[in-house]
Amino acid sequence: MMPKQIKQDNLAFNRVVSCDKIPIDKGWQKNNNFKYNDPELQKHIKNKGNYGVLCGIGDLVVLDADDLDFVCVINDLESRNVLPKTLTVQTAKGFHYYYKSKFPERKIILEKGEKHVGEILSNGCFVIGPNSIHPSGAKYSVVRDLEIAELKDDELMEFEPWFKSELSHEKVDIKGDGSWSSKVNQKLSILNIARSYGFEVRGNKAVCKFHNDTKPSLTFVDENGLFLCYGCNLKGNITTFVSLCKEHKFERNEEIKWSRK
């Protein structure tokens, strides 16, 4: 099912291969696309096909954060009320942030050094829609069920150099080089660690025990050993997570191994 926020007549969609990112219809960038309520698109989704949300149409722009570096920058800007909170979807590796903005570019790639951390997606691009399935089997899940925030005029054009500037600074220890070496962290599963401390992990999410959470606000990126809570804004790597569990005196189940299977 599509979330209500993207069921808008001025937005467009395309059909995508099930459990993949490959568009089915040629020319989807121009006119071979669909409205949200098109029977052909709805039939495709009902048959477990993936779908894409077209960027640039209806002034839709998506920030695609593939790395916690970029996520931390976005969260920092939100906490300072520089960037409004908006509809947010968890992907297999990060998050999609949906905005309405008159952003003229097609795509801007954001990097930290030589590492790709995210993109600003507009004209000629699409993102896999919520509740679709990633090739890894992970579900694209809505983690912040908010209305799509609007950015006035060309605000996102002003944010683009800001993102790049913010990404040049080390604000959070996310490299896995805390009390353990990076090689050790690569062998550990933060999902298994969370389970061992009593977190009820479902997929890549869990109810956060670090605050009075009522819904799964805590998200994990297991392949990078990272965590982020949208409720209390705690974030970091495996070292940070274990330290917090010890500070809160959570009991550890020794039978649950921390290593990756």
C-alpha cells in the first residue's frame, strides 16, 4: 500500500520489477508513467510488484541518505529548525526524506572525501516507493509518518553546499574505531547485540529502551554496525550502543552470540 502522503494527483509513479530497482516501462521519465490510483499500477502493486515515486514531478525532491554521516547532518539541521521534519522512509542502507521544492537539478551526489554518502534527487530520477521490497529482502518502511514538508522557493539549492560543508566535519564517531578495532566490528552484528540486551528486533527496527518509546523508533544499519533513534536522537556505532546498554544496566543474554552468522 502507498502511504497517504504520496497519494496526490500531481505526483507520478512507475512500475518496478518485484524485489528489484529495475523499471518495467520505457519512457517513464516523460509520459509513460502512472497516477497513484491508476488501475494498472494498483494491480501491479497488488501482485507484489515494486513501484517507483518519480522525483521532480509535482515539485517532489528526495534526499537519499545512504550513510549515517548524511543522516546525522540531516538530523542536526532538523534539531536546529533549519530543515523541517518530513515523511521519512527507511531503506536497506539508509533513509529517504521527501520534500516539496522547486529544485532545478536532476541529481546532486554528496560525498565525504571519496565516500558516497547520499544524493539529492529531482528531475529524471525516481526512488523505490514505501512498502516495496529491496533486492536484499528488506522492506522500504515509513519511520516518520509525517506530511511532506515544503521548502520555499529554491531553499534546497542553498542547503546543497551546506550539506557538503557539514559532511566535511567529524561530528559523530561512526567509523567503528572506538574501543574495538574496525576489523572486530565488521565481524559483529549490531542486531544480535541488541537482541542480547533484550531489544525486540523486527527487521531492522526495535522499540527503543533508552527512552519511553511506544513504537519502533530505533533503527539499525547492520552491515555498518550503526544505530539511530528517531525518538531520543541517540546514534552511533557498536561501541556506543554497548556503552549505552551498560550505562542503563541492561542484562545481557550470554546465549545470544554477537557474531554475524
